[in-house]
Amino acid sequence: MKPTPAIPLPAAPVAAAPVIEPAPVAAPAATDTLPAEAPERKEPIMNETLTANAENLTQKAQDGARTMFTQASEQTRSAMEKTKKAAEEMAEFGKGNLEALVESSRIAAQGFEAMGKDAAAFFRSRYDSTAEVVKSMAAVKSPTELMQLQADFFRGAFDAMVAEASRTTEVSMKLAGDIAKPIQNRVALAADKVKVAA
């Protein structure tokens, strides 16, 4: 048997899509006010927050650095002024020390000069005394008189030497005190300054 050819079936009618017309837009009411704008967002977005925080931190860092440098500058200036004042005081103190040393040297020079004059006067008087004794020895008539003359001479020379040594020691001690006095005053002043500084 022979196959029967397929009969095409009529296509089903396709329904047309309904046409939707847009809804009529109502005309805005005629008023004097403008339409309301969209409300602002009350929360900033993340980028704005980060930017604001970074600017805030930068400003704080700049303020902190400015304050730190200002304080450091003031402390440095204060330290420099104190150092300058200390250097001036030290120079003034050194000048005073030098003046005390000069004064002490002047006193020593005057004292040694006076001691030299006294020694010269002593030796001149001893020379004159010796010369008189030698003249007296030439006029001696007996050995007993010569021995007596020599004994008196040596006793007088010894007494004069002891008296001169005692006087020289006394003058030397006084002179040493006078020489040391200006330096002692400076040492006392230095001790007072150390007490004040401590």
C-alpha cells in the first residue's frame, strides 16, 4: 500500500496583540508654586565620608606638627637665651677672676719690693756694724778686750738676725694673707654661685 501524502493543515489564526494606549497624564494644576524638588540625602556616601575624615586627620596632623614645631622653637630660643646668659655670666666671672689675680699679683709685687728694701736696709746696717767692730778691733790693747769685742759683736749679730727673721716671717705671713685675699673672695663668690645653681 502506498503511503498517503500528508495534508497540510490550515494555520490557526494568530490573534493580534491588544494595543495598550498610555494613560492620559493629568496636566499639573495651575498654581504659583514650583514642583517640589527631590529631597536631599541625609547620609553622605562613603567617598564623601572618607574624604572628610582624611581632610580632618590631615588638618589635625598639620595643627599638631605646627604646635610641636612652635613649642620646639620656643624651647630652643629659651635654651639659647639661657646659654647666652650663662656664657655672659661666665665671661664676667672670668673677668673678675682675672682682675683678682692681677690685684693679687700687684699686692705680691709691692710686698716683695718692701721686703727687699727691708732686707737691704738690714744688710746695710749689719755691714755698718761690722765695719765699726773691725775699726774697734784695730784699737784693741789686750786679748781680753778683743775677745769681749768679738763676743759682743757675735751676740749682737745673732740677736739682730733672729729679730730680722722673726720680723720677716711676720711680714711674709701678712703678705701671704693679703695676696690670697682677692683670690679667696673669688672662690667664695664661686661657691655662692654653685649653691644658687644647685
